[in-house]
Amino acid sequence: MTTILDPTDERVPVRRSLTPRPEAITGVVGLLNISKPRGEVLIAQLETRLRERLPNVEFRHYAKPTFTKPAPTDLRRKIAEECGFVIEALAD
């Protein structure tokens, strides 16, 4: 059994389970920059390495307007519609 901790509020823990993982990564992968300093550098390096391992996968870039708030609903909806996978990356 895997335990997932949610750092946003420990007063009332929420029980969560892992989503079943696919056997292979195919289609479109979204790379979400949360807009912290140097996030674009991390995303670029990540994409370079992933392209080496996943040459048939399409990568699309997205960015939150600010790291201090959750991604806007429209951005989350767009990513969900366009991508089968998403990687959210931050840096400092």
C-alpha cells in the first residue's frame, strides 16, 4: 500500500490512491511551467531528455500566470483536453 501525504492541510488528511499507470507513454505530453524563476530552463532540459527516450511523443508547453495560485480553470481544461499526460515542473 502506498501512502500519499498532502502538504496543503494536515489537520484533516484526505485519503487518496494512485491512478493506474499506463503501460507506455504515447500521444501528447503537456509540460506545465508554474512560473517560478528558471522554470523554463528546467522544462527545456526535461523536454530534451524525454525526447531522447520518447521520440514519437508530442510535447506541448503551458505556463501558469503565477506560481502563487492554482492554475486557472481554462488552462487546466485546455491541458486536460489536449494532453494524455502532464508534467508540472518548478525551479528556483
